[in-house]
Amino acid sequence: MYDTTQTLFWYRPVFMAALLFAEGMFACRMTPRRPFFVRLPAAIAVCLGAAFVFPLPAGISQTPWYSALMFLSLFAVSAAGVAFVMHGSPKNVIFCSVAGYTVQHIAQETFELLNVVMGLNGELRSDFYADAASSARGMDAFVAIVFGATYVIVYFAAFMVFGRKFGADVMNMKNSYMIVLAAALTMIDVVFSSFVTYATGENDSVALVTIAHAYNIVCCVFALFLLFEIPKRARAEGELAAERSIRYREQQQYHRVKENIDLINMKCHDLKHRIRSMKKVADLDDIADAISVYDSSLVTGNEALDVIITEKSLLCRKQNIRLSCIADGAQLSFMKDEDIYSLFGNILDNAVEATEKLPETDRTVSLSVRRMGAFVIVTERNRYGGALTFEHGLPLTSKRDKAYHGFGMKSIRHVVEKYGGEMKLRTENDTFEIDMAFMI
């Protein structure tokens, strides 16, 4: 049934081995299925076996349609192998398989391009299958070295540029149509390359064949770009839209809180003086002291800072958190009121969230705003429990719903960068500290 002299017969296991390695480069970020060391060799054996036993009927196997069908079928077998070995959603399995196939195709097309330009086989025509098959049956050492080096360099470059970006953000992406588009582009390119291979001959110009291989490489690189970069950009745009929405709500909240605090302070101030003037009930002084907390807005020299500290001090009092504040608010005159509310609101919200579950003796938060030479320095310290995990220099939220939380620190960084400031985070002895410096 098989003509073992056909180069296509010998190239298939080479293709499958290279494809499995490329897919593994991305699939290794997924969780292995147990028992992993039983599943892995079994999957490799089945995939390589499928590469050997795939039928090559005389005549029809030498057509481009059949060659494309064969390689796409072997790709499907490899994808099933990935699903058998690694635990992941069908979307992630397809993602890893398509990315791996694309990288393998780039490596093969790069070798074919070098084959044409350097004339490794002594002919003008570059055969997609014959050259690699010849390497398995005794191609000269130089060509074999070029073949192996090409794959190593392309795989390494693909891992450095794309493979390291394959993490939770890519695996959890919503826009699955990008995978479909990239897969379709890669498959079309594979079919196209098969037709080019069978259409080119020894009399074709070097320029024509070079352009064909270069076109294949460009298409595959574009497919990888679709797979990795566009979803990440879409996620970044979504986060930016969410931050803008949060900032808008913060601005609206600031104005509401300011009005409410002013009204409460005014009413409580009047009520306290009326109670003190009555002096007919023994505990009237206690009542006056109890409501005096609402008539004790902190005066820092900045109205927006007064509003947010007053609001958060009431929250700290409710949670039995000791909030100490030494702030020269007048130094923040270069900031808009909404930005001050957002900056200090997020700082204190994070501090309250970190300390409210601690023993009462450890519930301490300190905030300072001071001038040092040409800089305004903002420092906040608070105790915290457990372990903090940092990503891109910012602590990750401890809340389960990651999609709708974790924007507080990003909002803080946004305000700091907006005013050309610098921010530094430190953790030591269960104490979290954030320092910000703004040049005046």
C-alpha cells in the first residue's frame, strides 16, 4: 500500500515530531492530566503512529489537495493528543494547537526559503516535502545542520515573542473568534503552500519561489499576532473603559459625599449647641459628645482631601480601625478635586480592606502628606494579613471576582502618572507601605 521511496512517507514523522514540540511549547502552561507520565508517551506514540500509517495511495497522494488533507488530518490527531495529555477547555486546546502548527509552518517555510536562496539541494526548485525527507534519509551534513538550526532559532524566537505571553489573560479571553480567524488563516496558508509546492518547477525563477515562501511566513506571523496581541489589546481596552467608568462614578460620588458631609456637619453642629443650651437632662453632654464625631471634619487646607478623609474616618471608626492623618492638603493644589478623591479614596479603601479582618490591636492606618524641597510626598502604611501577590508591580486583589475588582491600585497608578509622579510599594513585617512623590 505504501511506496516507502516516496519522500512524503519519510517526512510525516518529522513533521509530527516538530508539530508536537511546537504545540507543547504553548500547552505546557496548561494543567497536566493524571497520570501525566503515562499519558504523554502514549499520546506521542499514537501521534507518530498515525503519521506512519496514514494511507498514501499511488497517484492521488501526489496531488496538492490530498497532501493538504493529510497534514490537516495529522494536525487534528496532534490536537487530540494535546487534549488527552493536558487539562483545558476546547478553546485553549485549539489555541495551543493552532499556535504550534503556525510556528512549525513558519520554521518549515523559513528552511524552504533558505533552501531556495542558498541552493542547498543544488536545484532551483524547493520541494516542501522532499528536502526535509532527504534529511531523514541521508541529506548532507550541512543541509541537516541548516534544517535543525532553522527550527531551533524559529522556535526560540516564537517562544520569546509569543510563548511567554501565553498566560491566564490569553487563556481566559472572551473573543474566541480570533482563534477561528487565526486557525482559518493558517489552514488556508497550509493549503496554499501545498499548491505552490506542486506548481513550482525547476524552470521557475528564484524570485517567484522566494516570494511564495516569504508570503507564507508573513501570513503565519500575522496569524500569531491575531492569536496573542489582539486579545491582549482588547483586554487592555476593556480595562481602560472599566477604569474610566470607575473614575466617572468616583467623581459623582465625591460631589454627593461632599454635599452630604457638609449637610450632616451643619445639622449636627446646630443640634449640639441646642442640646448644650437645654441642660435639663443629665446625659445631654454624652449625647453631644456622641454626635460631635459628625461635626469634626478634618481641616487639611484642601477641601477634597477633607471630604475623603472625613468619609473614610467614619468608616474606620465603624470598623474599629485607628486612622492617623498628618496632611498638609494645601500642597495638593496642583491636583483636580476629582483626582484627589480618587487617589486617596482608593488608598484608604485598600487599607481598610486589608486591616478590617485583623485583630483590633493590629488595625492601624497612617497617612501623611508633606512637602520636602521640590517634592510633595504622600505616604500610607497599614498592617495586613496573609501573603500579597504582585503582578506588573501592583498587588493583585484577594477577591474571588477578579474581573470586577483590582482596579483600585491601577487607578492609583493612573493618577500618579497623570501628574508625573513616582510610586513605590514596599512590604515588610506584615506592613504595607505606598510612597508617592510629585515634583512641584
